[in-house]
Amino acid sequence: MSPLDEETIEASLTRINAGLQSAGSPEVFEQYAQGVYLSKPFGRSEQALEVTRALGGEQGYARVEQDKGPNQNDQYWVRLLKPNEITNDMIPNATGVMDQMRRLDYETQQEPEPAEPRSRDVSAAMPSEEVVSTVSFKEVELKEKSANLPGYAYAGGQQLNTIFEVGDGGDAKTVAIKGIRNQRDAMLELHSDGQVAIHVDAADAMGGTHDYTRYLTTRNDQDLSQAGGPLVVEFTKEELAEVASISTMDAGQFGKRTIITYNDSRSLNVMAGDVQVALKTGNGEITKPVSASEEALSTLARTYARTLSQ
């Protein structure tokens, strides 16, 4: 019999909450007359279900229970059925899922802000040679071509290496990828026919479904030993302000590995011929993409600040 089998509910709560606190989470489990629950409910069942999965819901360790809040809206509670079965190894991953689901829950519950005059478009104050139109980009909704094992172990399960065909982008040799966030796996391979510029939205690409990191690798279908790309990450001014760091290292024949990290620890880990960043300026335009680096981040921030002062 393991020590956890003999652990009391009180001791389990103390251990679990200490693990959450050490991981920097504000979440707390509490014991009520009906059982042990996360102290704050979710407004949507999807968010609560993701948390229960991270806490062993499929093994019967946790479940979602529904009731009505003070405003008579549905609310969803995460209940621990077997607190002593929640191991210390599960807590860091569960913490990341909780934080991500809280953000999604908060965003879906926000009331629309009153209409107000729109801020000046950044592009209106920038020379035309410094912006690029995205109107002609070929949009590609990701559709899985294959999912191969062996992959990587993460989030308590075996990682599939999921491959998507991007295509050749037509004459423009540029595509805009949509649907990264909806993919089940953290590791995605984007295959293109030749060197194709692949554009992604930061909001779609930053962070994985089950953890805080999204991995993207580009491949040239004409020579799979070579990287594809470049991969261009497009930021709004608000998203740009959330970038905490950009690091780059050489990846040999596979180009460069670039890691873009947000202040909330979400990250995008890319291996491509080049990883570039651009600022969305409005009216279907972005700033001219530049190789991702700390210097590029500062330059884009100054570019936006400069346009506001003009």
C-alpha cells in the first residue's frame, strides 16, 4: 500500500494546494459538506472538463458538477472524487491547464465594451514600403494528413507527430495558416512544396491545447531533410506587449529554433528556415516581417509607439 492510499482528505488537500501554490497558481481546493471542490466554478462546461481531464477524470479521480449561480446562470464545479489519488506529478500540468481555462473562461464572459471612436490605424502613419498587404495571401485551414508514432510523451499521454500539407501558396508563395489552436497535439509538422512563407496569427499559435507550449516544425516536401518556411508570426499591438522574450539557436540543416515566450509563460517553439515577426497594422496589412529576435521585438514596439505620436 502506497503512502497516498492512507492519506486523509485533509492531508491530501494540504499537499495538493501546496503544489498549486508552489507552481504559482492562485487556485485552491476546499472541502465542503458535499465533497472536495475547486473553490471557484467555471462559466462553461468545456473549461471545467479540461481541468478534470488533467486531474485524472478519465480514471474516476475527478468530475464536473453543475448548478446555478446567484444570477441563475449555469456554473460548473470541478470536484475531486479521490484526492489521495492526485499525485504530485499531476499537479504542474493541472496548474497550467487551470490557468489556461481560467483565461478562456474570463474572455468568454466579458461584456462587449461600449462603442467608441476607433484608434488610428498604424498603417496610416507608416510609409507604404514598410507595410505588406495580406489580402492576397492564400488561406489554408489545417487538415491532418497523417499522425505518426512514436512521438513525444506529454500531458500524461503519448504525443503524436501530426503532419499537415500546406501546399505551394500559388504564385505568391505565401500562405496564411488557420486552425493551429484547434489541433489536439502540441507537436505539428507543416509541409510545403518548396520554400513557402507561412503566416500564423499569434493568438492561434501561442501555447498548446494541453500545456503551455506549442511546437511547430516546417519541412520542405521537395527535400524532407531541409526546413521549410520562413514562418511569420503576426502580432496585434496588445499581443506584442505580452511577449516576454525571444530566443534563437542554430538547428543545423533544419534551420533555426526560435522560442517566443509570453509573460504568462505560454510559448511557441518553432524550427524553420527562419522565424519572423510582424505587427498587424490594420486594413489587411502588416509591417514588413523581420527575423525574430529581442532586437526585432524592441523595433516593432518602437514602430508602434512612433506611429501613435505622429
